Amino acid sequence: MATSLKVAVIGAGVSGLIAARELQRESHQVVLFEKSHQLGGNWAYDRRVESDLLGLDPNRDIVHGSLYNSLCTNLPRELMSFTDFKFSEKIYRDARMFPCHNEVLIFLEDFANNFELIKLIRFNTLVTLVEVEEFDAVVVCNGHNFEPRLATDIPGIETWSKKQMHSHNYRVPEPFINQIVVVIGSGPSATDISKEIAMVAKVHMSSRSPLVNMSKLEKFDNLWQHSKVI
């Protein structure tokens, strides 16, 4: 007969909820620790930004969420489903194949309620120390998207005095009205943010790929793409 263990799961985001569900399925005693007031992890939108927009100050007020207000998934609902709980069969407020973040959060809340995971969660609880006496096992699902990856190898960037920020602290385009903005990166988030800011400002999107020639993106009057920052 399998032994039932008391297991601590740190973080009530996607990974934490799935871990709790699978451990619960195997009859283990699960406690989920979540430092915020709600589940969802990175899918819980937070309009706040950090006191240091670039994320260099170790003493900054850290905000866990990295979502911007208009973010939608870059995967279809079918690929974001769980084995026994299909996102593709659930329509809440956003019926699109690539829904926005609010729909994903509602899906996760529905998942947690359906499998009675809510009662396992201790909200507003930050785990800083784990002792062997309290639990038989610990599953760490605390996420990593709140730690910004910075472009530090750009000559002169350390002496440039104008505004710098990481996309972790981007929420809406209004602060950039009538400015000239350089977005470093060409991934999904960089593309989304560049197109959104281009509605109110002039934007230059920089890609590391040498195959990218300087060009204006089709359908955008204020958005150019470059192979590097000059």
C-alpha cells in the first residue's frame, strides 16, 4: 500500500496547481503556500509596477506579475488544457482561440474549484524557511518571470540618462505618448508591446538576428525593425 505523505507545494500558479492536483490524486496530504491574495501566479494581472523599472535595485519593491494589460496567449486553448480539464471546452468571457489573460485566470480558478484545491491554499503566506519536521516533501513552484533579463552588453547603456525599463514593468502604452522608443528583443512579448506602443509613439524594435534589415512593419506608420541597436 502506498504511503501517504504530507507535502508542501510552494506557489499557487499553474505548476503549483497541477502539482497539488496530481499529489491529491495519489492521496497525499497537500498544503499550497501562496504569497499573494489570489491564485494564478503570472496569470494574475497586477497593474502595479516596481519602484525600479529596470529591475537593477536589489532593494526595489518587487511586483511578481509581468502581464501587460492587453496580453493574450500565443498558444491556442487546446494546447493550454489539462488532461482531465479541457480549456477548449470552457468558454467564460473570451471565446477566442487565443484568449487574453483574464480568461486564463478564470480557467485556473475554475480548475482549482472543480478539484477542491482552494481549501488547500494558504494565501498571503511567504515561505522563507523549510524544516524537515513539518513536511515529508516540498514541491517548489514559485515561478521565475519576475526576475528581468537585461541587455547589459550595449556600449554606453550605463551612462545613458533617459528612461529605461524592463517589459516586466510594462502595463499600458499611455506613458509613451509622442516619444521615441527602442524595444530590445523580437519575441512574442516584444512584438506585442512594440505594436501597442506604436499606436501612440515612434518605435524601433531591435532584433539580435543579422538577417533582419531595417524596415517599416506593414500596417504600422510608426514601427521600424532593426538587426541591432545603433
